Amino acid sequence: MARPVANPGSGAVSGVTFRDTAYKSRQIILDDGRVFHVTGSSITTDDPALIAHLDRHGDFERMSEGG
């Protein structure tokens, strides 16, 4: 099972950080029903399905990888 998503600066999860260029806050719901949250115009994750989704979505810009 995937680890939870954390906001940048929280130090809880190291992974890939994306900047949301359209919204400061929103929910991302994957096809399998899992929900992830964008806060402060960014989201950080190590979940491969979420990373693939965000890479395909035009509103998200990959900012960093690793932690």
C-alpha cells in the first residue's frame, strides 16, 4: 500500500513534488478511488500511480525529486 502524501516542508514523505499551476487547494481522486490533497499549490508523493497521473495532467509542474 502507498505511503500517505505530505505537504512540502512537513518532512513526512520524501518523493516527487509537483506545483499546481491552477489551484491552491484541491483533491485528486485516482481511478482506484484513493484521494490525495493539494495544499498551498503543491503536492509531494512517492506513489507511482499518482506521479504518473500528475505527469500527464497539464496543471501540474514537476518541481523536485528526492528528499
